[in-house]
Amino acid sequence: MANTKRTSPRVRALGAELREYRESAGMTVRDVSMRLGGHHSKIARLETGHTPPTPEMVVALLTTYGASESERDRLATMARDATDESNWIKPKTRSVNQDLTTLIEFERTATSIIDVSPIMIPGPLQTADYARAVMAGGTPPEELEAQVTMRVGRRDVLTRRNAPQLYSYIGEWALREPIGSAEIMADQLRHLIKMAELDNVTMRVVPSRTGYWTPAHAGHFLLFEFAKAAPVVHVEHLRSDAFLSSPGEIEAYHDAATNLRDVAMSPEDSAELIASIATELEDNQK
């Protein structure tokens, strides 16, 4: 593991939300420090999760940013439990932006990401059309395009300077399930092949019908490793997100990733399979 320093996922998630509110208000950390006093580095440490904010500080910041009373109450409550280093079960909200903020923060700051996606194309590798088809059923029409833009924007983390290493394990079933339409799916698969050409992306398919159980059968998970913090595992449920940080949990998911590395197809064979499925979909449209 890259680092053993424990940092509560709650502290880092709270910092990410505070930064997002500040940026939405069009303010810099220096602007905030001039309003509230103190050095601007203090605000920066709060936003990066290096310093846990008090509920009072959270309220002061959000008041400066013009946040609603309900948001001030929500994040102040979050601050009261922020230093709890136990595993964190976070209820989903009605706002996809809020639900993605923490995930995007971990993707942005990670040095390594293991993504196990048995039944769906991983979020950072989705095309806009595929993401739109996935989200159409549960997102209000007036919010759909904004949410698609936010989700597709997650791919930028893979092409920026000092991008994390992504080790993606995709279930064969996810490749063959035509989300949206055959045309959308074929385009999505071609996009996967292109993304797999990046030096920091390793893509491997977990084959179906092997006749034995693998950790992929247990469902999707993400394992993040960081340069200056201990690893975090993210597991998504229907109505909640789990952020796991206890050493025992991290070890179990590391073992699961090792198991998948042993059973998954090679990157070269995976690329060939993805291309062949895309060709089948394209041929069926003629």
C-alpha cells in the first residue's frame, strides 16, 4: 500500500464539498481568508482534508458562500462526525452532484484506482450516450444533461498530468448488455478500446461462464490509493454509498483484486474480445 496514514473519508468528503461551494461562489481561498480572518492556507487545509473543520467553521464558510440553511445544517452535522475513522455509510441524496462530489474527489487525488465493474461500464470510461441511457430512468429530464456532463467529465482525470493508474476489471456481461441501443453500445466499446491505449489504463475482462465464483460476482467496487493518505474502498448500493477505510476491509479488497488479476483475461485478449463484440453489434445493424 502506498501510505498508511489514516484520514477519515468523512473529513476529505466534507473538504471537497466546501471547496465546491467556494468555487461556485466565485471566491478564492484568499478571498475567504480576508472575509473570515486567518491565513488562506488554513482554508486550503480544510478543503484537502488535512484539517477537520469544526461545525462552527463550516457554518461560517457556508454563510460566506451563500449556501442555504438546510445545506449549512447538513454539512455542520457531517462535521460533528468527520473525525470518526470507522467505515462510513453515506445515504444517497436527491442530488447526483452531491453523491458524485466525494467520488470525484477521491478520483482526483488518487495515485491508483482499481475499478471492478461486473455489470456496467465504469463511470470514468463511459461515453455521453451510454451515460445518458444509464441515467435516463432515474434522473429528472431537466437535470439529465447536466448530470451526463458531470459524469462524462470524470474521464478527464485519466488524461491530465500526473493522472492515476487505472486498473479496470470489466465483466463480460457488461460488454454484451446493449444499454441504450446496439449503436450506442458499439460506440461505447470502441471508446473502451481507445481508452485502453492510454499508458495509465490497464483494462481486463472478467469472462462469463467460467463455472466458478470470483470476487466480481460480489458486485462493483473501487479501491483508491493515495500518496498522502491511506486507501479507501467505495461500494455503491441502491440507496447508499459505503466508504470503507478500516485496515481489515482494505486488505480484503486488495485480496479480491489479486484474485481477479489471476482469473481475468490479459489486456491484449480483452481488447480483442471488446473489438469483436463491437463488430458483432455493428454488423447486426447493417
